[in-house]
Amino acid sequence: MFSLPTRVYYEDTDAGGVVYHANYLKFYERARTEFLRQLQIDQLNVAQKHDAVFAVRHIDIDYLRAAKMDDLLIVTAAVEQMRGASIIFKQQILRGEECLSEATVRVCCVSASAFTPREIPSFIRERLTS
């Protein structure tokens, strides 16, 4: 499981100092991106050289507790399932041992040039399963 530490900044919060609900999606996106980067999967390179990009298809998110200004969070990402053209990630946002949010995110691989579904490139599949 991949973990990304992040801090809650003023810009992440609403008028009450609580993380605005849409910003949880940003935290989840950053963790998935850094997870791929750690596996040496450069998404810009994949788009340009392999004609493949990932697009979020579906998100199921539970907000369990509020994250607040200046909290130190850990955002996790793990592959739950991979099919020909899609990946399902299980993700969490934690404050210490306390789970603040859980999400299941389905991303689809599409052609960068035509935006039609395509097979996940084999080198990405190999790195995500090793």
C-alpha cells in the first residue's frame, strides 16, 4: 500500500476551518499520481509515447470524520482490482490511526488521441502487480 503524507492548508478548508468535501478528491488524486510516480510510471510520457491516459470513471467516497486546518494526513492508495482497461483503487485518508475518509476509485485507460477505451499498457500492468 502506498502512503502520501500531506498537510491541510487554509486553502483546503471552508469558512469553518474544515476541509471542503471536494478537496478530498484532490488528496486522493495526488496519492494515486505519486503512487504511479514511485513505480516510475510517468503519466506525461505514457500519454505521449504510448497514447494512453487514465480518466476517473467512478468514485464512491465515505466521509467519516472531518479533517481540519493544519492536520497532518496520510493518504493511501492500493490496487484492488485490474482488468483490461480499468483499475480499481482502494484509498483512505488517515489522521494518525483515525480513518477520516474511504474511497473506491475506478479509473479507465483511454487513448490519449481518440479518448476511446484501450488496454492498459503491459509495463504499467506489470509494475502495478509486482
